[in-house]
Amino acid sequence: MVESRFKMKSGVPGAGFVLLFLLALSLVVAPKAYTADEGKALYESRCILCHGAKGDGNGHVSILPKTEKFGKIWKLNPRDFTVGAFKWRTTPSGCLPLDADLAKIVENGISRTYMPSNADLSRDEINGLVQYIKTFSPRWVEEKGDTGGVCTPIVINKPAFVGSPESVAKGAEVWKKMKCAECHGDQGKGDGPKSESLKDDSGHPIMAFDFTSCAGKGGVSPERTYAAYTTGIDGTGMPSYADSLNEDDRWNLVSYTLKLMHKL
Amino acid sequence: MKKLLLFTMMVAIFIPAMLFAEAKYEVIDVKNGGSIKGKIKASAPIKDPVTEINKDQNYCGNSQASRTYILSSDLGVKNVLVAVEDIEKGKAAPKTDLILDNKKCEFEPLVGVAYVGQKYIIKNSDPIFHNTSLGVMLGEGKRRTVYNLALPNKDQAIEKPVRIAGMQSVKCDAHAWMRAYVYASKSPYAVVTDDKGNFEIKDIPPGKYKVKIWHEGFGEITKEVEVKSGQAAELDHTFSKK
């Protein structure tokens, strides 16, 4: 941009106006455009292989085989960013994620999906990638305004009782009452009666999470488990229980899932 | 050269802005409005397919009517969505909520209109687990979650604001056969045909409009209609199965 500005100045008579305009423009859009530009270069070197040049998930490696427990092979597709739906958020069902949510995924990668970690990158570089990803769907511009409180991020504040035997016992009741086993199975192995017909929003079969595999794709922390059923995992069939459970019961459920994951 | 440059820059700035700008709807007083009415028919009788049920048969049974083709004796088609699509001004949308019920292992209604700014009331009338997932249909089979809510217990109801406009499909992930369709509209000018395939859309400001006619099985067509003050524009359509 700087280079072309000087070229114009020397070449075009009366280009002062253009120069001013450009300058004003660069002041308005430059800080953000710069990071998204930077993000683009990084995207092309690190992400394009899977997510594709258009961000539609059709890179050279558009189908990743993923073997799960029951001898079944499930296909896994890199996220199609043009759809504008994201799985691991701290925002309620159907909402856009926060930049911080995306940054976390980009930094850590996604376990059991072949999506690599980018922990070697600086914060600015990761932010550049996040800004660039956001250019693939018009949703980021369309929904910039007030969402009337619908998309206010959830509060995640782990109480001290998580993991206590009483909390595990209460959580077991919540698990039953909320019928998590319909999809995740009695032992949480992902083999519930509804599991084999589950499909994601692009129509591909999807596994309900196997708790005995210990780590959720969105991360291993109790906070991340809490978020999974509070916000739901958009596009997968995993619904939000924000309206079905109070906060205490959701944390009791965390305790029970820790037990299912053999972490207690 | 200068002009060209400026022009290119303007285009570069404004085109994306235009593409991304969300369609606005302005509420005005409609005094000399006209209406659109008509009948949607099928070219020949069609049998409504039977849906096989493979989960929770104790409660849901082994099969149910799919309700895709509900035709009257004169071939009028029920559950066709008729919506004035490109309307930017008109009456305020009614303040009615859309009740979406998980009932006897199917959604009721199958096709409904919701109004942006009002609410979805999502219910489970069954003694089994349901979840209700609404998603904008983006074309090419792509879908973007609007809400996906668990309704694990009988008589549970969840209210959510209607925020995102457009055609949405409704699924219950636990029961793959369950589906419904919701058109979330900013204007009041969207309706669903009755048992006889009839519909009427009233109080439309005079002008030329594009009207979308959509049916789950027959597909979609857009027709141009001119609405004149105090008159009813006739809009009939006959679908044939390809």
C-alpha cells in the first residue's frame, strides 16, 4: 500500500486528493486489515492444506479418516468457515464464538482430529489468523450489532465442590435425568441407543464423545466440559442444556464426567 | 486515470459493504394496500410416503405418515410456504410466537412462520428425550445452527427470541426422521397454505414483488407479482413431481 501511494504521487498530476483519500482510508482500515493480511500469509502456509483457499474445508486433505473404538471408521472434514458455525465456544447455542475462543483452538489445535497446534506462533500472529478466518463468512459483519443479550458469553466459574464424592453422586442423577446416555451410552463410551444414527449438519455420521478416551476435542479441562453442554456443540447434534439445568447441577455433572473419564 | 482509480477504490469498498449489509425492513402505515391470494395445487395425486421408525418404537410406534404430500380432493397442497421475499417496507409483523412442539415423535407444525423479534416456544410433549435443532438452510446442503436445545423431559418448554431471518430446517438429532421447517420473517407477508392449498396475504403496499413458493417435496419457485391498491393479485401455481 505504501509503495503504490508513492508511485501515484509521482505519476499523476493533482493526485493530492487521492493521496489524502488513501491516507484517510489507511487510517480507518489499516490496523485490522494488516493483521488479517498477515493472517492470510500464515493461513496459506499452515491451514490451506485442510481448510482450503476459499475456507470451505475443501483443501487437499478434505477428508481425514478417523478411527474410533467400535471398529468403525468415521470421516472427518476440516471446518467449512463459509458456513459460520463453530463448535467450541463460550457463547450460547447458535452464536458466533469470541475471538478468544477461536484463538484458543488455533493455538492448541484439536485433539483426535489431525488439526495441529500452533503454539509456536505469537499472540499477534494467532490473532491475525483469527481475523482472516472471519473473512470467509458474511455472518461476522451481519451480526456485529446487539444480539439483545442472546449471545452474552457464559460465565465459567468452577466451584470448590467439583470432584467431591457428593457432587459425583448428584452428577450421576443429573446424567440420568438429562438422558445423556441416549447418545453417550451408560458408561459414556459414545455408544448410546441414538449414537449410530447421529449425523452432523453436513450430513456426515458423527460419533458422540467417548468419555473413556479422556480428552474432549475442545480441551481436557473441567471448564471445557462444562462449556460443552452449556453452549452445545453447534453443527453436531450435541444440544445446549443451558435451559434445562441450573449452574450447580451443571457443575455436579462435571464431577460425574470426571469419574467417567477415570480422572477421580 | 485518477477517476478510474477512485472508482476502483469506491467499488472495492462499497461492494463488500453492499453484499454484507443485512436486508432492512421498515414498518410503515399501509393504507392503500392490496393483497395476493391463490391456490397451490399438484398436477396429479401423489401418495404420501410412510416413515419407518427405528428408535423408541415402544412410544413412537413402527411407522408414521410423513405428511410430505397432504392433498385435498381437488389437489390443493397443504403446507406450502408463500412469502413475499424482497419487501422492504410494510406493516409491522404480528406479535405472535411460534410454538414448535415435539409431539408423538414428530414436529408440530411441519411448516411454520416465525416473526423476527417475537419468540419460539419449543416444547416436548412426549415422555422421551428430544432435542430441537434449528438451522438456517444455506444451500448446497449447508446448514448453520440457530439453536440446538435439549428437551430431555416431558412438558418442558423453552422460549427463545427469533433473531435470525430466513428459511430454517428443524431437526431432532435423537430421531433422524423428525423434521420441520420454519420461515423466520421480518415482515408479516409470509403464510402457509391451508388444507385446500389456499392462501391470502393482505395489506401489501402496492408494487412489484418476488414471491417465493416453497414446498418440502416439490421444491421451490419464485414468481413476480404486481400488487395494486385495493385489489387482489391472483397467484396460483401447480407443482408437478419431477
